[in-house]
Amino acid sequence: MMFSSTARSRRLLPRHPMPWITTLSPLYTTRRISHTPSPAAYMGPIASTISMDHYPVIFTSHLGEGEFWRELTPFRDVRHDDFFSWRWNINNLVEKQSALSEFLYAMIPSKVPRSVSIGGMQTVDEFCTDVYDGIKNSAMSIRIVPYVLSRIDWADPANCPVFRQFIPLKSIMIQDHPEVKPDSLGERWDMPVDGVVHRYPDKALILQYLSMENISEKSLALSICPTYCIFCTRSYGVGAHTYITKQTFKLGKKRLENMFAYIRSQPQLKDIVVSGGDAYYLPPHVLEWIGDTFINMDNIERFRFATKGLAVAPNRILDEADPWTAVLIRVSDKARKAGKHFALHTHFNHPNEISWITEKASLKLSQAGVTVRNQSVLLRGINDDIETMSSLIQKLAKMLIQPYYVYQCDMVPKVEHLRTPLQTILDLQTQPRGSIAGFYTPSFVVDLPEGGGKRLAGDYESYDRDTGVSTFRAPILKKNGKEGKLYRYYDPIKPSS
Ligand code: SF4
């Protein structure tokens, strides 16, 4: 099995392979001595993320340039050309429970470890039941591309940092905080026009709920990504219906033109983000049309496309038969010639997501002059330790991807087991600075509930570590009753026992 042979077991892995990390880093000392949380506060049933034995990080590209996907039984006969074909990937993604079930039974040994927070072993049947119950209770539907399936440690999926981001397990879910909301960021309150979130004075966000050829009729009205994250900020609108009926839109030409007309009518708007869903699902001609529109719009100085594609399906970037990347590069070139800033924003959370394919895809983009930035989400038990976060930052920098933001996980439903207390991000943010160039050091931020926007985690007005309530202000925001408003972020609570 690819990530979990004896030689790769966590005991045999070097625990601190990066020279700037010592065994007793200040992080560990600070947390244990200065900020021990009250037992009544945020400690859920999962053991403290600080002392938890984190999953091993793979420090080198797996198997050189080998066909690592062929180690998976279902992909044993998948040829190189197929694995790199976007069409093959779309045709082979897993989104139905029956397909996932086939995959699980093909890949999982008869007995696998439970989550380390529970301990012990379980049978494959018990594990699969846990997954099916997780799916029933999740706010997000499942959708997983073959590349992601090929990065999972199938011998220990319950503890694999890739698996845990995309496939829910009921056994580790905990009760939602009462302040959790599907539209936690209040995006729909800041939409002057359908699909445009205009919160900051000079910046707006376009949410694409798009239609596209080759997608089933049922999906036409839904927002789509190559792979769905359990912790999606927009679980109110992204993916197929779950127990949440998704807000559905179509991205027709008329709807986009309405968005453009609004943006054009606001001279203070200079910066546009085209986001979620995912720009990977913009048909190339629509991607170019949007790009050309912003390049030719006088008030716009900067624009970016957001896609998780580079992280979860980097093989597409290298698919010469697929025009998406060539169009993206063309948009980037045209923007640069027009004196406008263009960037691609992507979303890596753990170094094990990165392979030689990611490195080649990133190199292709950087050699073509495309600026790429990364936005991570801080996830409990996945990347909330300094070893993992430092390794991720170093790997991104090596691929010329700017580690831009690390977000506190939003207060959205069914992700309490993945949220961390504010204290975790406060402790983490002190660590990377000085270990790498400042321009590769991410900002650690909280996207404030109720539309307060992004604030540096350390910029809180108050933080009661016993109740887990922190408060922030956002002085730049004045519209929609936000002037002087105090925003609250709540640590995950301990469920009543
Ligand atoms: S890629 Fe982004 S928009 Fe899509 S499911 Fe993940 S977090 Fe949500």
C-alpha cells in the first residue's frame, strides 16, 4: 500500500525533518503552559490537536515520476494518458454512494484502525457503515476525483488527512455549536445583485452557480467543484442537495451580464474574485469572456479566479487535449499586457496532497507567468500542527505558489470535529515567520461570521478562553448596518455528556 508500508509507518518516519523545528518547539510550550483551555470550553471528544500524534507528512514526491495511481486496485489498468485526461477524470469521479462503496471494498483491508481519537481497530463493514452514516449527516454531498482517491492512505483512511477532508465519518462528528449557520459569512446579505457579493469597498466576489455542457441536467442548476470538501464555506449552495436544500442558480449569459453591469457601475470597485463553485468548471470560452471583460473594464485593476483544481486534479493542467489551461494562460498574458494583475487562487491543506504531478503542473503555470496563490483552511487533526503547516508552506514555496492565507475554519454545519479554537491559529501564526521569506509567509485570518470579512486572527478585540468567545471589529465596513459592529467567533464547544 502506497503510504502505509512499514517503512512509512509513523514511528519510523523522521518526526522533525526540518531543521528549524525542534522537538520542544515554543509552540508546544506556549500551549501547555500559557493557554491551557478550561475543561468547560472547547475541548471536544478528539484529543488536543497539540499532543495528538499527527499523520505523517510525505516529504518527497511519491515514487519519483511513477504511476502511483496504479497501486489502487480500481486504477490498476489505467494508462498514463487516461489518468492525465480531464475527460477520463470526469467520467471516473466518485459521487454516488454505490461507486464509493465499490471503491471502499476494493481498497480497504479486512481490518483498519479507527480514528486515533477513538482508538482500536474496526472491520471493513464497520468502517463502511461509519462512512454511509457520515454521508447521511453531512451538509456536503460527496464528489471525489481519481487524483484525490490516489492520494489517500487506504490502509488507514480514518486517520488519513486527505480522506478526512472529503469523506465524512459519523463516529468523529460532534454536535454543532448553536451559532453555526449554513451561510455563516452572511454572503447573501451582501449581494446587491444576484451572484455578486460586494462587502469591501473596492472588492467584489462573483459566485458562479453555473451551467455547462457535459454535466447532467440535475447538476445544471448547482454549483460544482471537482471534489467537494466536507467543510465548505458555501455548503448552502455548493454541491448536490443533502439535508440542506441548496440554493440553486444558473449562470446564464444574462445573469453574468447583470453582474458585469453592476461592477461597471461601481467606480470604487477595483478588484474582482471569481469563485465558488470552481473555475475548473468554467467552460474555456466563458473563462476567456469573463477575463476579457475585466481586462477591458476601466475600473478593474485586479482579478483572480479561484479553483481547487490545481490541488485535487493537477493532472488536468498537463492535459494537452484540454483547452482550459491554455485559455487561462492566455487570459493571464492579456491581463499583464494590459497592466492588470491576474492570479489563480487555489486551495491546498496538507502536503500529502502534493505529488510530482502537482509539481509539474505548478511549474507549467509559473513558467507561463501565471501567479498562483494558496488559501488553506485550518483543520483539526489535519493541518493544525506546526510540522504539517511548515511542510505545506515549504512545498508550496518550492512550487512558486504563494502561501497567502490560512483561514480559521468557518462556523458552518457538521464540521465541529474539524474546527479548532482560536487559540490554535494564534499559536500557529507565530511559528512560520522567519523560517521562510516574508512574502511566502501566510496571513492567519478569521473570516468573520455575519459578513465582517477577513481579519488577522491576532487582531481580536477580546478572547475569553473559558467561554471560547472572541470578538473582532472591521472598521472598513460601513454599509448594511456594519458601522461599529462587533463580530463574534465561537470556538467549538464541548458536547454535553
Ligand atoms: S473547493 Fe471550495 S467551493 Fe468547492 S467544496 Fe471545497 S471549499 Fe467548497
